[in-house]
Amino acid sequence: MDDLVLTMEQELKIVEFWNSRKEPPEIKDIAKEIFGQEFDGRSKQGSAIRNFLATKNMKVKNTGDYKVKDFKLTEDQITYITNNVGTMSVMELANSLFPDKKLSPLHIEVRSISALIKTFPSTTVYNAKDLEDDKEFKGPKTLDQAIYRVNKYINNAIDPKKLNHKVKQDLLILINYLNSFRLKYVVDSFEESSDKELFESSFIGYTWDKPDLTAEEVDSYINLALDIVNLANTQRQINKLTKMLNETADDSEGKKISMSLAETIHNAQTEYHQNKTRQQKLAEGLQGKRSERVNAQIKSNASILNLVALWKDEGERKKLVKYAKFQEQKLVEEIDRLTSLDDLKCKIFGVSKEEIITQPEDE
């Protein structure tokens, strides 16, 4: 990038603008005044302004000099940061707290989180470099951390604002899965961070919503995720060897190398296909076992529901019988009442029932 040379008129405008401000302005503000649009310090316009000001012993206000103002983290957000600062970076915390925003380190939300974390003891703060050097995998400890892990690999599968009981139970079990000794041992054996993430994403994708897995099945899913990582590494090896084969010279020595590479590629491809077959069989076996168990559970639940339904039906039947008896009694009472109407009429007309029944004989 060629250096930009400012004109004397532009230099004069810079000095006048700088002097007109109570505090040193930003590069972008000066650039807008001089060039009609904003440029940051990395642009050739910004670099020219900075170099000119340096000759005059005049400084500009760096982005880092700004205080975090007009923005305040809520109590819930501070609690979330405090609980997760040991396992999540600043950007991970920011993206988790503000999932609807496309954030960069310069955004005020990120700077606010960073400013808060600076007040914490250094021993409690997540450090990616230390984590990589120690080769230590840290599983989630809280629901918030588990939600972040799942959404990181499964494209926002969980809405933290709409957690139901089932999802909470799924996440609590997932936390147990991810903190098992064997899983941590396998992840820590990987040298590349990309392999660690591929393993974790595969395992979480298979298990995060399966809280009923047995210990044997969890181990099998660990093996399946491990095969996925090995398959990716084998594919990379095949690509690398194929490129080397294509670049091999055609001389006699090159032909010997080519034969050796071709044999190595063949062996790698054989391992690749064996791995895929093994993955397919393992996945189908795990799915079949769980389906059988789930179906058996459904049948068991159905039997219980049928018993409940029968009990309810019997209860309803008893209620109907009792109601029928009550109605029958009411009917008897009504009949008795109707049969007494003659007595009532006789009393109204001044004659008794006996007088009506016992008629005098004709003389």
C-alpha cells in the first residue's frame, strides 16, 4: 500500500480540528473532517494523519482509551459471567449473552464484559493458551454452560428463555456425560484443537437429548465420536499423499516413490472405508438398542395408563349406578306423592277419602 501524502491545506485542517476539540479526537473523526468519510488507523488515510500528528507531538484518542459508558450489564448477565468465566472466553461469553448481535472485540458489549473480567482474580479466568498447554478438557458444570456447548455445535438448538423440564433434565445428564473420566481422557489425547472440537461436537450431537443411555452406550458413543475424528484425519492423510503422488517426478527414482505412495494411499483408503462401515454399524446398533428400550418403556407406560383408565371407568360406573339408585328412589317418592293427590283434593272439597269410598246405600 503506497503512503498517502497530505497537502498543506489538509495538514492545516487537521491542526485546526484538533485544536477545536476539548479532548483529543479519534482518527476516524479527523478523517471524516478532512476526507469527507471515516477511515480508521489501519487505512492509508488514517496512517497519514497519525504520522503527521506525530511530527507535531499531537496525539489522538485510541479506541482502547474509551471508557465503557452508556451501557451497563444486568445483574443476571454479571451472574452468568461470574459462573462461566472459568470455562469461556470473553467472545464466547459475549456471543452467549447477546446471540442476536454480530459482535467483534470492539463492540461495547464485549468491552463491558472484558472490563468486568479484569476485576476478577486471574486464577479464575479462562485462558485459552493455558488450556491448550495443559491439554485439559473442561466439561460444563452449569446449565448455562451446557446450553452454550449444545448451541455452539447444533445451531441454537436450545432457547435459554424457553427451557422446559425435559430439556433441563437432558442437559443435566449431558453434563454428567461430558465430565466422565474416559471422555476427558480421550479428548486430552488429541494434539490438535480442531480434533477436540470435532470429537466434542460429534458426541454432543449424538447424546445431548438422550438422557436414558447406559454406561455401555455412553462408551460406545465415545468410540463413535473417536472414529469420526480418525476418519477426518485419514481423509487428510489421503489428500496429502495424493498431492505428493501427483508431484512425484517421472524418473526411475520417482516411479519407485510413486509405487510406495500408491500403496500407502491404498492402505489409507482401506482404513477409511473400514472406519465408515464400523461407524455405520455402531450407530445403527446403538439406535436399535435404544429404540427397543424406548418402545418397551412406551408399552410399559401404556399398560399403566390402561390400568388407570380401567380404574377410572370402574369409578365412573359406580358413580352411574349410585346415581341410578338415587333416581330410582326419587321416582318412588314421586309416585307416592302422586298417589296422595286424591287425599289432597278431598280435603280441599271438604270430603274425606273414606266418605268418597264408602257411598250410602240406596233406600
